[in-house]
Amino acid sequence: MNSFALRLLKIYVLLLAGLFGTFVFIGNLMDYGSNEQFVKHVLSMDTTFEENALMWRAITNPVIHTIGYWLLIVAEAIFSFLAIFGAYQMFKQRKASGAAFNAAKKFGFYAFIVGFSIWFLGLIVIGSEWFAMWQSPIWNGKQTAMDITEVWIGFVILLALKDEDLKAA
């Protein structure tokens, strides 16, 4: 296996994750109203099954909707920054020792901690299960969030592979 190519792949997937997060972040700012509606409807649980026994969980306060949406936007910005900065740090160490390259991965791991917090904790655990987003035929992002989470799992596994010192070719 070519250790240098594997290092480049790790840098590339982290950069791709950062690019994805940046597009999500920018999209949430540029289409603020549409995406704010998503948060409002999920928290309000107004498109879940009729006579839902979980409706006591609904939050209908517009201030809470706005706070929740801005927390999501800020988390996306942090995710994006950490991933892109992490890819840059790894790129700077791409020809360094295995120990130096492994140390440079830390920002990537921090990025994925934030990423799992957004897409798994935020959208799947809280949005889909606590606020019953899965019941909504309109405001349901569960499958998309699961797809993103599954990609992040693969990226984290790749990133976690230990890098040894490069061998002279």
C-alpha cells in the first residue's frame, strides 16, 4: 500500500467534508427563510401524525425556533472550519513523520465530533426521535441525516488509520 497516497486520500476526504459543510452553512444563510421553516415545523411537530401522544414535546415558541436554527448554523460553520483547517494542517504534514501526520489529524477528529453532533444527535436523535420528525411527510430529514452520518463514519474510520513513517521509494 502506498502510504503517501493514503495520506492524500485522508486529506482529500476531510477537505470534501469541509466543503460539504461550507455549502450547507452558506445554503442556510442564503435560503434562511426556507431552512428556518424546517426547524420551526420540526420543533412545532405540526406535521406529525394526528393525535400524536408525543405532542407535549412540541416547542412552538418562535424565539426558541430562531435560537435553535442559529445554533445549527453556528455548528455547521464550526464543522466546516475545523474540517478545512484540519485538511490544511494534514497537508502541511503530508511528507512528515507518521507521528507528526497523526498529530495533525486532531482537527479532523474535532470536526467529526461536531458533525456527528449536528447530523446524528441533532437531526436523528433529537429531530427525528424526540420531535417525531420521522412522522412528517413534508419536514423529514431523517434519511438525509442518516446518509450523511454513514459517510462521516467511513471518513472517520479512514482518518483513524494509523500512519507510519513514509518509506523512501
